[in-house]
Amino acid sequence: MISRSKRLAVLLAGLFLAFSMVAMDQAEARRGGSFGSRGMRTFQSVPPTRTAPQPAAPVERSMTPNAGTNNTARQTQAFQRPGFLSGLGGSMMRGLLLGGLIGVLLGQGFGGLAGIFGLLLQALLMGGAIMLAVRLFRSQSVHNQGPAVAGVPRSMGNLGRGAAAQPDTGDVAAFPIPGIGSAFGGTTQANASDEITLSQPDLDTFQQRLTEVQEAFGREDHAALRRVVTPEMVSYLSEELADNAKKGVRNDVSDVSLLEADIAESWREDDRDYATAALRYESRDVTRDRVSGKIVAGQADRPTETTELWTFTRQNGGDWKLAAIQQP
């Protein structure tokens, strides 16, 4: 049998280990996860590629509203809407019955019971009138909304272009990375009107953005971040930088080198283009104490390898900016 003092010691040791693990996790500078916006495809799965054959994690933080979730919630609420007897009508009926029962118990006898029946009749007549008015109001509302587009909820009637079929997950071509020997020949996706073809300068820009974003984040250069990422991504990255400052650490990223890349999909929505690329790269990524410069996480003597999905966007043929990051 383990003595009480030994059990207490084991419990305290376990708690100390748990809090130590939490502290180590909080020391990590990069929060990771999947965040940003991919237009109409924000909450759709990204086709697998040779670089990222595993399914990507869904977007966890985004300013793009999830129409599918909102519609499901509305349908659930409509299905669970209480009936007349469960709402005000039910409260009235229960109150009348309880009042009548109390009247009988207090000695009013069958005269009080007859009064109950009269009140019940009045309540039923009132309930019938209310239900008739509610049904009439609903029928007029449905008539004013007009017919819904086939296969598209009424709330998405003007967003039909976002319901494009999932692209084919066939072979996709890789970036022409120096030293890798792979050639870019365009993505093999479903023939949809909103699919676009990327050129070599676009791919060179994506590779350049990878280095620019990582190094700007490491320098905590907010002005540089605003030039190469969307305002939404600026807010997320600035939040992480603020958390690092609060913890007294900073993220030091250097020697970023792209090893392999694939285009998962590229498409157009109105006047805005999107392209999601799977990027496998290596970098020297460490966390340092802001005062002493001492490394508190990571290893500076050797680079680490990372694979992520980066979505870029541009408007009216402007500069490509980072719009989302997803973890495979």
C-alpha cells in the first residue's frame, strides 16, 4: 500500500509536470494553425498535391462568414422551434389549470371547476386566433421571398458562382525551382469558367513572398508585412507578435529556402484572383529572449523543414499578397 504522503508527492509531481508542459507550449513563438481567407473556397478542402499529399487542416480563424454553418444553425433552430403549448400558450394553460385546481382545493367545489372549463374555452379560442395569425404571416413572408435558386439556399442566391465543383485531384505540376528540375505546365483541374492559368512570373512571386513574409515576421516589421499580406493576415500576424512581446520573446527566422512547391488550385472570383500553393521549405526558426537574445526554443545550428499551404490573392491584376496559411 502506498502511504498517503507518497500519493500526495506523486500528485504534486504530476501537477508540476503538467504546468511545465503548458509553460513550454506558451514559449513557442509561432501559434501555427490555419487562418486567413480563400474567398468562396475558404471552408472547402484543398486538393492534395505531391508536395502536400495529406488533407489540409480546415481554416480555424477567418473573417469570411461560413454560409454553410449559418444555414445549418438556422435550420436547426427552425426544427427545434417550440410549439404553441410549449411557449406562451403552454404557460397560460398551465397557469389556468393550476389556478383551477387550487380553487377546487380551497373549497370552491364544482362551481370553481365550471369556471375552469370556461377559462379553458376562452384560452383555446385565443390560441386558435394566434395560430391562425402566425400561419397567415408566414405564408405572406414566403410569398414575398420569391422562389429560391435550384440547389442554392435563398441566403446565397446571389453567390451562385461560389458553388463550383471540387477540382479534380489529378496530377499537378510543380514550381520550376532551381536545382530541383521540375517544370511547370499548369494545373490539371476541372474545366470550370473561374479557373485561371498561372505564368512563370506568378510562381516566382510566390517563392519571393515566402521569404519576405517569414523575414518580415522575424524582424517584427509591420510595414513590410502590410506590403505583402492582406489586411486580415496583418491582424493575425500582429496578434502573434503582440503575444510574443507580452511573453518577452521574439521569433528569429532566417535562411528561408524553398525546396518543393505545387499549385493545388487557382481561380477567379469577380475581380480577384486566388492561388493556393503547397510549399515545402526549410529555415532557421528559433525563439529568443527579447532582452538577452538567448535561444529559448528551436535550434540555430541546423534548419528545420516545414510544409504548409499558402493562398495568395490579387485584385484587378495587382500584386499578389498572402491571404491564408493552412497546415497539412
